[in-house]
Amino acid sequence: MSLMKSWVASANSPETPFPLNNLPYGVFSTPGTDPRCGVAIGDMILDCQMAEDIGLISLTDNGLFDVPFWNELMEEGPAVWAALRSRLTGLLEQGSTDQARVEPCLVPMAQVEMHLPMVVCEYTDFYSGRHHATNVGTMFRGAENALPPNWLHIPIGYNGRASSVVVSGTDVRRPWGQLKSPDHDLPAFLPCRRFDVELEMGAIVGTASEGPITVQEADDNIFGYVLLNDWSARDIQAWEYQPLGPFQAKATATSISPWIVTKAALEPFRCDTPPREFALLDHLKDVGPMLYDIDLSVTLAPKGKPASTIARTNYNQMYYSAAQQLAHHTTAGSPMNAGDLLGSGTISGPEKSERGSLLELSWGGKEPFTLETGETRSFVEDGDTLTLTGTAKGDGYTIGFGDCFGTLIPALKDPYAR
Ligand code: CA
């Protein structure tokens, strides 16, 4: 597929993350106005609420955009998802007869504040990056036992907190927690000393399900994807994680990109999962290309300093697709709902420059790495801004998610001061 031309000139640049081919969904506000649904096009946002109010979008009896989140569209199902995309394309394509009516609905992106694009119903985080799991396992248990025995057979995950999910740009406060240093017999309650990022993609469930669903059904039920940073407190995690997995280490914040890129926009970038060491059981078997070729990067900017790229990798490094994760999630009967968010797990590649967490980049803090500004890092320091980017490269166009960034602010002096 090549660039689809729009009458919005900025959408026709090969570099813009938001060409007509993309049409990602977000929620925005301008100063003094309430949040509402919008679609990114070049350096503008189409105000969907206004477009619906003046009759440019009319897909359901009750309207889709009287609420500041995209869950209502998700609940309408794939036929309405396709109808909206088709209508938006018609409104914004070069030669559209509606241009004069659409123009007043465009808001410059530079003037807006972004909000969470959806009500996050529930949040699950997986651990399906093989290089990440191997690196972390090697550090914690040695190279012989790096991958747990179940890892090549099921996508391991844990249930996180939907309430911890925040939109890109939200500051993240360094947490306190119970830590146990190897030098001490007893734990202490202290500010986290090993705060980290995890480069992930998030898949958003659009269609609800009741009992177990197949991998194909799971893929059909996915609405779209976001960038996701699973902020992680490694010292809290090391003490608490056995035997029930991470808990407070993952409860501070999870940042997502402001834009949901739909499955439809990513269709040209589908690719296969890697070769299987063990054949997966039938209910988890691949039934087509369900990963995506999306270049990912992480940058770190110390306070007041330029950003350095610290990792580059690709979503095609995942061992399990989001469809396989979702299918597995339903096997024991758990219902899934529109707005459920599934984190992929940290995405690392085979090379050192492809590691999607500071834990891996600094090898557990033993090998601090150097930024382009000359400073060194083992973990995130107060004032650091971490930014995730994701781009899929088409023929003369780019699909982007908008940056997913957050700044670490210092721990409270006393979390129990009242
Ligand atoms: Ca994670």
C-alpha cells in the first residue's frame, strides 16, 4: 500500500506519523474545553464530536461521540469500526466534497492536551519477549535456567491494575516500597532505588467474549494497539515476586501512547512469529501472521538535557502475538471486555543495543551505560524523561502512535505524612 492523499497538506508528508493511512483514535481537549474524541490527521485533529453534531458522521442511532472515550465504538463491533474508518477516509481524502464542512472541525495538534483514549477496563501484562525473558532469567537464575519450563508453551502473564494506567505526558512519582538488600537480614521501607522502564506494546480488546476463544477469534476481537511503558521498581520486585509474581513493583504507573492505532491501519505490516522450539498446543497455534513490523525505540533525557537513544528494537521480536495472549487469557473462562488492555511484555532484540529495559541495558546495574551527553545510568534517575516511539514504514508513508513519555519525579519525603 502507498500513501493515501489527503486535502490536509501536512498529512501527505512521508514523515508524518499521521497520514490518511493511519487515522488513529485519541481523546483531546483545548484550553477551557472538555475532553472529546478526535482522529489525528497530519498536524491536525478532527474533532469527532463536532463532526457528529453537524451530521458529518452518522453511524449509530444514539451517536458514538457524546462521551470522551472510544469504548462505545469498540462495543459496536467490527462492522461499525470499518464503517467509521471508511467514512473518515471519505471526509479527509483529496477531492472530498465535504472539505468545506470538515475544515471547521479541525484543531491544530499543537494546541491540545491529550487524555486517556479509553476507559481502561482491566489490565493484564504478559512476558512474551524471548530475549527479555532470557536476559532477566539469566541474571536472576543463571543461563541454564533462564527460561521457566512453561515459557515456550504458554504466554505467561499477571493481572495488573487498570487504575495505574496513565496517558503519555503524565509525571511518574518514584515509589516507596519494601526492599531487602542482600547485605541485610531484614527488609526496610524506603524509596525505590532501581526504578526502570519496560518497552512494550499494548493490545486493546474491542469485542467482548465469554468463554474460551480461538486465536483467530482473538485476533478478530482486537481493536488496536498502543505503545506501553510498564514502569517497574526492580528492588521491590526482587523481594516480593516469589511465588505469586509482581505486585507493588508494577503498581506505580503504566504509561500508554495518546493514540490508538487501529488493527486496520496496521494490516499492511503483519508478520509471523519466530520459529517454534516446541509445537504449541492446538488452541495456541499460529493461524496466520499476527505480529507486526513496528520499529520501536527508547530515549532517555536527563533533566534539561537532550535525549539519547538507549534502545532500538522491533515488535516482530515477540514470541507470542497479542492474539495468542488473548486466546490464552480466555482458556479458563475469564470474560473479556471492550477496553481491556494487554501488555506484550518487554520487547528486546538479540543485541545489546536492542534491550527494552534498563535492567538489561545495565545488566542488573553491574554495567552502567553511557548516554550521548556523557552521563551514565544504571536505572532511572529523578528528572529523567523516558520516551517510547513506534513507527511502521509503508511505501512513502509512516504510521506512528505519538510519543509515549513520562518524567520521573522525586519520591515523597514521607508517604504517610498527613
Ligand atoms: Ca512488563
